[in-house]
Amino acid sequence: MAVVFQRPKSLLDVPTHYCPGCTHGIIHRLICEVIDEMGIEGDTIGVCPVGCSVMAYDYFGCDMIEAPHGRAPAVATGVKRTNPDKFVFTYQGDGDLAAIGTAETVHSATRGENIVVIFVNNTTYGMTGGQMAPTTLPGQVTQTTPFGRDPKVQGYPVRVCEMLSTLDGVALAQRVAVDSVPHIREAKKAIRKAFENQRDKKGFSIVEVLSTCPTNWGLSPAEALERLRKDMIPYYPLGIYKDKGDEQNDK
Amino acid sequence: MVLERNLMKGNEALAEAAIRAGCRGFFGYPITPQTELSAYMAKKMAKAGGVFLQAESEIAAINMVLGAAASGVRAMTSSSSPGVSLKAEGISYMAGSDLPCVIINVQRGGPGLGGIQPSQADYWQATRAMGHGDFHILVYAPCSVQEMVDMVSKAFDTADKYRMPAMILADGLLGQMMEPVTFPEIKAEQPEKPWAANGHGGKRSHNIINSLYLKPEVLQKSVWERFERYERVKKEESDAESYLTDDAEIVVAAYGATARVAKSAVNSARAAGIKAGLLRPKTLWPFPEEQLKKACKNADAVLCVEMSMGQMVDDVKLALSCSKPVHFLGRTGGVVPKPSEILEEIKKIGGAR
Amino acid sequence: MTSEIILAGFGGQGILFAGKVLAYGGLMDEREVSWLPSYGPEMRGGTANCSVCISDEPIGSPLVLEPDLLIAMNLPSYNKFINAVKPGGKAFIDSTMVDEKCQRNDINCFYIPATQLALENNLSGMGNIVLIGKLLKETGIISEQAIKKAVEKSVPPSKASLIEANLKAIEIGMKY
């Protein structure tokens, strides 16, 4: 019998700790498909964040390093600079990348560190139980914005791809989503491009993936995907914000 | 082979020694009084086939060290007191991940922004609480530019041997001064690091560098195992210089730059007929308890001299189990004690016999 | 024997360099030496000083508080250090820059118009080395051979053409 669908080899056959309906699993899978297709598992080092994906080191088959909160791009810089022929990626959430790790994110981007950053934006701190994130939408209720995020009090969300797209060191800044099959296909293409950029020594590539957190949003998985489409995509439009290989089509 | 003695600043000597010890990743951030170290690395590291990178912060710098060390590369960062505080997070993670590295602290006066003159007020930080959690780092205390060179090499080797961070606890005086120095040959061999996360190449299962253990019993076990290693470190790595202590009736305990001043005072005391000696810890963690006890065998009193309000003095008392009177003379804020002040104190204590 | 030396002046007068020449001189004579600069947020034109120790014994504190020998190249430095000189010590004062005369009679003071001498001999900016020449003549703490090697060691390779000029400046100081 022909096998038409199977687990990527570099995604280990272990149960994950992610909640039902969470889209981390899809994103892990896409990364591993790309790693398999490029045949680079043995040459890849992944860097995990602190947050929901803190234990991703148990799921990826490549060598893995667990970084302090927000410091994954600095850790990745240390690995990549001393191992320029290896592939290095970070996997970070919104609190990790856009709050506590803002300096590491911006400076690794502007240095043009030749790494891949997978940025999972689900507008909340999932691991600690759903507090306001730097990307929490105006009006969004979280544990620490019980009356909804009020920009007058808590300020505005950070649009990471837009911000980083102004930096010369950035090769690719693209926002994708994993709420539908076409979007998932697009997401994989972006991740593939990011790894190819690294292979071709083009510099810093970030793929922002709009993701869901049914548990902390208080929604069913299906409702969560609906919210992603209805609330998140209008605030965080999908698309390529910077692509050094394709400068004309930048937003 | 006779090696040429050249004059070199302590900070630059530390950098050259690190390159010769096989350091291939240096990540730093400017701060007085250690900046010459970074500048030297910027000039020389690339030529040695290594990486120099000025990080966006001390925090980023130590995490770059973490990444390089996790991939099996000998890596180093350097700073001075306020900057070392910022590295505390990364050092704790490295200790918890069993990663070797070398951290240089060219101490200046504190707390806060403090001053920029020499100080030894980070002793507690280095030996007791270099970050959150149960852990230790190796702490070396050089007292000359030559010893800075020798200890950098030793620190890399020992850090690798026990898979733990090592610190060179220097101060602004040692970092800024020039002294004659000779360098060892460039180290060709380094230990294998089969645990490193540098790409498994399809030849082994994946390596994970991590300090997270969510099950209390598992975390406890990992800490216990680390502390068993620390017991071996204590037994094998503690080091001190004993000077004129065999018949000493008063033993001065001092480390780093302060020990140089103390040695002059001890010589003056001897010239004045007082049987004084010096015990100079070369490792601060592990603290050379046995060496201190032996040095104080015939002593009636101990005088601890530091450029702080009294930090190592705790370890001196603990090592002696408070069996002898331990006096303290301290200068802080960047003030270096004078030999005459120490001599006076020796005479005062000696006179009380 | 131990010589503890303070060299002091404005930043830019070559105070630290002159100290380095002395320290290297001691080293070339195979003695123990140390060199310690004052450091701080000082700009060019601010005060600069350094401590140099040359000894037959290992050096204790490299920080000189009471020098045997003082080189002072401006008035603030002269005022700061002249009373710190040990009784029996010697002070070498650039009289182009300092027009005061020392009232102490327990030390030997030498007044040399070092900056002026350097200028007259086309050695602009080498008053520091002229003073070193005078110090060497009056103290003999470094052998002639050693000081020549010390200059060669101290001048960076990129400025090797200045070695001759430095040696000439020493000679002028020695003859003054």
C-alpha cells in the first residue's frame, strides 16, 4: 500500500504537551517537513524559547538548546557564528520574542544574523495561563486585562514583521497563518524560503505565524480558528513585508 | 625555549591568553575598566579563526556564550561589576545546563553604577549567588598579569572538565596595570564534547541542552548529581599561596590585588620582628579551607584584608570554624588599602597578644 | 633596590608612554616592573598620571602613593604630587609648563624646560622623553643599553620612524 501521508522523520514520535486544538503542532510539522525535504536534520540546531513551546526540544529530532526567556536569538547567534555551516532556527512565542526579548530580536535582525526565526503569535501568554502579550489585540480580555486591553492604559500591540521590515539586515519578514489549508501551504512555503535564505547566506529570516490558543481564549478549536480569521488577520495582515530576493513585491 | 617577557595590560593579557587557550567565541559589551579586553579581541580573534561580536547588551552577550558553548566551542565574555549582574540569568542557565565557559569580572566599586576604580565587592556574588538556584561556578582570583594569563587557561580546562562556568575575578587595578608576561604555546587539543548540540549528522540521537525539569524529584536528582561533582571540585581544585606561614603568629588573608599590598605589609612586619604570614586564596570557590587551616596552625589571629566591607572574611571564619579571632580591614568604593595601613593593623593585633 | 615613580601631566603630553619607556627599561635590565595608569572619564587635555615600579624584588602594590621619583609636566600635577615625594626623593619638573619653585629642602628638584627644549630641537611633543633623559642621568636607574631597547619596544611598529627622535630626546635630557 502506498503511504500518502506520514509523520516527518525529524518530528519525533512522542506525545506533545500542547492543548487540544492548539496550532503549535501544525507549525512543528511544517518546520520538520522543510527540514526533511532539505535533508538537513543532521546539520540543524534548534533553539527553544520559554513559553508554551519550551519543551519543543523533546519533539524536534535535530539537536536542541533551551534558551532563557527572550534570549533565543542571542543563543542562536552564538551557535551560528561559531558554526556558520550549520542551520540554526529559533522557535519563539509573542511574549518571548516581542516583549522580554525585544532587544535580542531587533539586534539579531539588524545584524543580519543568518538564522531562521519562527515567531508564533497567538496574542497571549499561554504557558502562564493567558496574560496580556505584546500582541494582545485592543479590547482583548486576558487575565491581566480583565476589562479588555485598553490602548490608553496598556498601549498598542506590536506588529513585528512591519517593524523588522525596516531593518537592512532582514532578508525575509513574512506573516502567515495556519487556519486553513491554503494558508498552511503558504506558511510552509515561507518557512522553506527562510531556511533556503539561510542556506544561501542571505541573512535574518522571520516567519510570523498567526496561531490560536483555544484554552486561554476560552473558545473551541473551531471558534478559535474563526477568531484568528475575523480579529487577528485584519490587525495583522498576512503577506511578505520584506523579501531581499524579491524587493519589488514588498509591502 | 626562553619565552620573551613583554609588558602587557592585564585586560589585554586576559584576551590573548583566552585565544591561546582555544577560545573561539568572544561576546562582549563595553564597560570600564575592562574594555581593552574587547578591543583586543576585536583586533585578534578573527585572525585566530574565532568569532568576536559586540553584543547589544550584557544579557545578549552571555546568551551568545551560552549558544557557542552549547555547540561545544570554548567561549568567553567579560565585563565589570554592573555588567556581571546582568549576566546572572545566563550564568544560572549555563550552570543548570552543565555548560562550560569563562566569564571575566574586572571588578569596580558598587553598588549600583558605583565607581570605576578597583574593588572586590563582588566576592559574595561570585562565590554565593551568581544567579538564582542551587549552583556554584569556579572562581579564580589572579594577583598579577602573569597569573591572569595562567588562570585563563586553567579556567577553560577546568570548566570543560567539570562542565561548569568559571569566572576570573579580577579588579580594575589588575586589568589596567602592565607587567611583564610570557604566554604559553597555543593549545592544540581540547577535550571531546559528545554532549554538544552541533548537529548530530545522522550519527547519534539528538542532543538536548536544557535546564528545565518540571518534576521536582527529577530536578532534585539533577541538582544532587551536580553537587556531587562540586564535592570533587572542592577536593581537587582549591588552591592557595602560602607565604611565610610556617611559623606565622598572625596570618593575613587576602586575594587578588589586595594580596600584593598585604604581602608588602607582611614583609615590613617581618622586618619589624613580627612573625606575620600571608595566605592568598587563588580559588575563591572552591575556597581553600585546608590550606588556610594549615597556614593558621601556629597563628594566634587572622587578619582578613579586602577591598570591600568584608565578604571573604565570612569564608575565613567558616574555614576556621571561628576557632581563632579573625580581624578585618577593608577599603571600599575604589580605595586601595595602603601597605602602611595593613602593617599598622598587624602591629595592633600582634601587640594584643 | 626599589624605585617608585609617578609621572603626571596633561593627557596628550605622553605621560603614559613615558611611563612605559621606564617600565620597559627596567624589564630590559631584567628587573621586576609594573606600570599602572590612572583611568577615568578623562579627555585629552585632562590630567593623566601613571605609577611605575622598578625593583629587584617582586612588586607589591603597583599603585604608588609616595614616589621616590616624580616627573611633573603641568602645574596641577606638580601641586598634586610634589608634597607626596618621599624625603630624599627627586622631582623632575617641566619648567616650560610649571613656573613655581619647590620650597621643600628634603628633596632634590630639577627644573628642565623640557617642552621648550623639544620644540627647539624639532622634537615637538617629546618633552616627556627629554625629562626621562634627565631622570636617567640623575638616578641611573636604567642602563643605557636597556633604555635604547626600551624605546624600541615602546614605540609601536607603525611609528618606528620615531625611535631615533625619541633617542635624541633622551640625549638632550641627559645633557641638560
